[in-house]
Amino acid sequence: MDYQIERSVHIEASLEVVWTALTDHRQFGEWFQVALDQPFEVGQLSTGKMTYPGYEGYPWRARIEKMEENRVFAFSWSHEDQEGDAETRVEFHLQTENNGTLLTVKETGFDGLPEDARLKILRSNEEGWKIQLQNIKEYSEQNHI
């Protein structure tokens, strides 16, 4: 079975505003609720600690894989409660839509997670992306230039 998550949200802000909210590590940290240790850089590891209520202090570890300005931002991230290389890939795709931005997030790679944890992580992340897309929508619309 092909386990994946795909969700979209329309944001009343320009591509540039949404792109910056996604790829500036400080802005990302504000809406995602994570304290990041360094800027995002393709090929580099991003580390930090979650500040999201209920997950405070959980480690953030993601390898930045792609940054195509105003189009695609992608990373693979670890699932801290799993051993080994338990990672999934997250891709954000941006496109202009109705004087705003259509932001689509797609998370794949759940098939590579341990079978006993796969559905729990998938369900948790499904709910998480619903919340986080609302967070970036509100953040970007409030910071609209």
C-alpha cells in the first residue's frame, strides 16, 4: 500500500511571502513552533527543539533536500521515537492561485517506517499537517506585504 499525506491550502499572500515563511528558519520556527539552530541549506542537517505544546523539547532533525525559489521546498525528517533511519520526505509546492498562493504539502516514505509504528505516525502527521497548514496560512496572511 502507498501510504502518503497530501493537503493543500489557499493563502491570501504572494508566493514570495509564503516562500519566506517556509524557508527562513526563524519564520518557519514561528508558525511551525520549533526553535531551529541554523538557517536551512540544501544538503545540510537542520536541528532544533520543538516548542509545539505537548511536544516541547522533542528533537527536530531534518535534512534539507531541495529549495527551488518560490516553487518547491523539501526535506526528509526523522521520527524520533523510531530507531535507525526512520524518515519521511516532506515537499511543499507553491503556485499562484486567485491573487494568492496555493500551498500543497506532500509527505511520503511511510512505507519505510517500522510496520508497528507506521499507521500511528501517519495518522499523527495527517492531523499535524492540517494544523500546520492553518498555522502558515494565518502567519503568511498576517505578514502579507
